Amino acid sequence: MGKRVRVLLWVTWMVCVLVACKKSESVETDSGSDGRYRINIGHTNDERDSWHQGALRFKEYVEEKSEGRVEVNIYPNSQLGTEIDMIQSILTQGDCDMTFTGESMQSYQPDLGIIGMPYLIKSDAHMEAVLNGDVGKELEALMEKSGMKVLGYFTRGPRNITANKKITTPDDLDEFVIRTPQTAMTVAAFRFLGADPTPMPLTEAYSALKEGSVEGQENPLAMIQNNRFYEVQDYVIRTEHMRGWVYIAMGKAKFDSLPMDLQQIVLDGAKEMQEFEHELFLANEDELEKLLTEEGMEFVDVDQDAFAMAMSAGVFDVLTYSQKALYEKIEAADPQAGVPE
């Protein structure tokens, strides 16, 4: 029996060694001890997405301006794990140094969940006012408190529901099984509508829709297109229930480990990436509805006020005192607030 246990332990050890070696081959890390640094960017989207194109621009800028002192590697398509996996890796100084994230950070700072509040952001102008104002600085401070250095942000298109049936009222979502991200705010909003929200990583959503274990999902048009949801869904329900953003976030420990001149190059590179991605984003938004229609999807208009009333009421009741304070500051930042129509 003792010999069999020793053999089992030896086999287990060898498997761990092989896995570690394989991982070190695919994801390179370093300490900068030789004056050279490596930044690994991980994200969930594919190579066609504007996030990835922005990351490529960052790589080009940082490697050129640092004269080769910084090497940037980019891992799209969840190669470094789910969004939650990558956040954890960044915070523990693992393989991933940088990613694009927002309300998922609520696991570390609950107040950041306010980013996922449905119908809180009324327009793109409102979002810009929030991100570039005092409440935006407050949110960035929460990110830093959790261990993330905010380098910039990507704005996102409004989120819509997709389904294989027409949905026109909140009542049509009763018992509707919908894939959602792993964020408490979104889950609470859909549960209040009577739906059955089912959190899962984005990489699993297509298979779940195809197999029928979920009936629909919700995402911006770019994500619907890039993840080929048009192959397994017939309708885009134009709820536009959330306008949000993701932060360009690097681990604060990683950022602080860089010499000051390289820190500035990273900050400048992030600004370049943000501006470049935003131009692509705006161009893509104009084309996405046409592309999805050509793929066979039908867009369904709904009474957004009815959805807003139902979803916002459901979530507002579960906000903490500090989240409600942020909610009021974000609402007040709307440049159209109080302006008569």
C-alpha cells in the first residue's frame, strides 16, 4: 500500500511539473531585474474586437517609446481565463498584468457594482460627464483601493437582450432563462422581472444557447456580432438597459514596479489606446445593426420606459447606503438633467 501511495504522489508531482512548464511556455512573466519589463494583457474578446485593436496600438506605442525596454504580450479570447480569473491573477501578480473590467470588480469593492445599474447612464454624453468628473475620480479611487491602477477606459454600446422569441414587455421575460455576466446587479435586475438569470462566463454562452440550457443573453451589439450569437438567436430586443464602460486596468503593484519614465510611457500609451479604440467603436456601432440584420436577426423595439421602471426599481431596493450615494452623484452628472424637452 505504501509503495502505491508513493507512486501516486510521484505521478501527481510530475503532472504538476508538466502543467507548470506548459504554462510558462505560453505565458511569459518577469521581474524586470535586468532592466527589461514584460506586460501581459488578457481580455475576453476576439481579435476582431476594438478592444483587441486598441491593445495592439498600446503594444506598438509602448514598445517603440520604451526602445524595447518593455515587451507587451496580448492574450485575447479568454486565453488567460475568465474575466474574474484575470482580475484575480492581476491582484496576486500572476500571469496577467492588465485587463479591461468594470462592474466585475464589485467582488473586491462592492460599491463598484453601481457601474452595472440598469438605466443609470442615460446617454453617451452622460457617461463622459461621469467618467471625467468628480464621481469618476471616486470610482477610480475604489479601483485603486482594490489593487488596480486605472489607465483609461473604453465606453461600451448599450446592452440589449437576444432571444428566439419576440419580447416587447417586461412580462414577456417571466421565467425566461437568460445568460448574464457574473455580476450581482444584473442578476438582481432580471430576477425582479421574473426572469431566471443564469450567470456564466461569456465563453460558455454560445454553447449554452445552442444546447438550449439558456434561452437568451444580453450584451452590446459588438459582443453579439463577435460571439456569433446571430447563429443561435433570432431577435435583438432593443431594451438598451445598460450603458456602461470598462476600465483599462493594470495591477497597481505591477505599475508601481516600473521606473517612473516607463510609468509615463504606459500612461501615454493607454491614452493613445483609448482614443484609437473609441474611433473604432464609433465606426463599428454605425455598422453593427446592418451586419446583424444581414445575418438574419430581427430588431424588436420595446417601451424602454416600462423596462427602466421595472429593472431600476428592483435593483434600487438592494443598493447599500454608499451605493445609493454614488447613484445620486451619477444621476446628478447627467448634462441633460433638468433640461426641458
